[in-house]
Amino acid sequence: MKIGYYPGCTLKTKAKNLEISTIEAMKKLDVEMVELDRWNCCGAVYSLADDDLVHLLAPVRDLIRARDAGLTPLMTLCSMCYNTLARANLLMRNDEVKREAINNFMEEEENYQGEVEVVHLLNFLRDSIGWDKVKAAVENPLDGIKLAPYYGCTLTRPLDVSVDHNTYHNVFGDMMKALGGEVVDFQEAETCCGSYQVISNPDAAEKTTVRIIESALKAGADALVLSCPLCDYNLGKKQADLMASREGIQPLPVVYMSQLMALAFGVPAEMAHFELNPPLTREFLEARGLLARV
């Protein structure tokens, strides 16, 4: 099976551990990820200004290229890329006035009507692969590990692009269960990590980050599971700074969902690139014997 794939910028640099672990894990499911040619940055965030159509040109241009290449569905891994592309796609389908204005900007491309289906890795595994096949590919089940799937804000909002399309979200947990892990529900699973506030208002972002980590720890989580490079930065890479500046902060390993999938499928550990994770993550997985098993 082949699936169109939009990587986004960060997955080629700081988040190679998210991309490469996914590519290798998908091979175990007989899935070839066909990368979109000549993709550009999706814009990183979907503009909240109703009349800000210029910022929609970047995601729409990616969608046009996907349509022209016959890459639909188009799968994403980064939850922010998913949200931006999916929302731009819905606007092009449903808003005739804005669709016409945006198409008028695209002088060299044929008009786009929203022909591409945008999916996230979670949707693709559930709807096109199925959890039974995922379970069948597991060689090293995540036995005895309490995992807290962290949705953040962009996998669940707004509802019309939510990965579950309802108000109760379980697809992320279903993936972890299929890999043999124990799922921990926690109150702050859909709370924004602080996003780019870490730059403009770092104190507010840190307070949010602390609340999320403490919520997961209180629920008994051994590790926080992510699908967003910005969440990984705020919740993972910034943990050492948090513990240095705030008393009483307990550490919590963070790991990409695809890295766990790769380990569970028996992919060599070096293909998951744990050197890009905080040291705590590798120490945790080594202590649990997961890295030693592959």
C-alpha cells in the first residue's frame, strides 16, 4: 500500500526522530510513504483572523500539488501540520467566496476545490490499516508501561478536523493499546502546551507545561506520548530548565508515538533516533528493556 505524505519543515531537522521512525515502522505494515514533491512550509499555524487569506496560500499550494500528483489521501505526522492543512482544505471546500479569492492568487495553478483528503497518522492507522494489523506487527509489546497520550490542541480542535470527529477522543489511546501499552487518561491531555508563547510569554508557557506534566504524573503515567515537535520542545526539551527554575517539578519522559511503534515493531533502535530526545527518555526505555530488546 502507498500513502501520500506531507512531512513539513521540522521533521527534516529537529524532529527527524518523528519522521524516520514512522517511515521505518510503516514498512513493517507494508506501507510506503510517498513524499509530496516540492512541498513548502504549511505556515505552521492556521490564522485566526477571518480575513487573513494570504496565510492560507502556503497550505493550499501544498494541497494543489498533492492533488496534481494524485496523492490523496495526504498523510501528516506533525499535528500542527495536520491542523493547518485540514482546516485550509475545509475552507476551500465550503467557503465559495474565500475559495475564489485564494484561487485568484494562484495564477499558475488550476483552481482548487478541496479535492484532497487530509489525514493524520492516527486516522490512517485506524481507518486504512486497522488495529488488528497493527497488533499483528508487534514483536516487542509495551507491556507494563503506563502511557499518557497527549493530544494537545491541534489534534482535537476545531471539532470538524478532530482526529476522532467527536467530543470524546480515544484513537491515540487505541494506538498505544494496539502496541501493548497501558493507557493512562489524564485531565490535561487536550490542554495546549503553550505553543509559541514559550517565546513571547515564557512564564505563562512554563506554567501550562507544569500543569500538563503534573496532571500526567498524578494519573500514574510513566511517559507522555506526543505527535507534535513544538509540544516535544515545550514538554520535553524544556523540562531541564523547568526543574532548574521551579521547585518540586518531577521529571517525565516524553516520546513520539512513532518511536514507540518502531520499537514495538522490532525496528532497530538507531532508526528511532533517540539521541534527539531528552536523555531522560532513553534512560527510561533502557530501564524498561525496550532498547535492549531491539
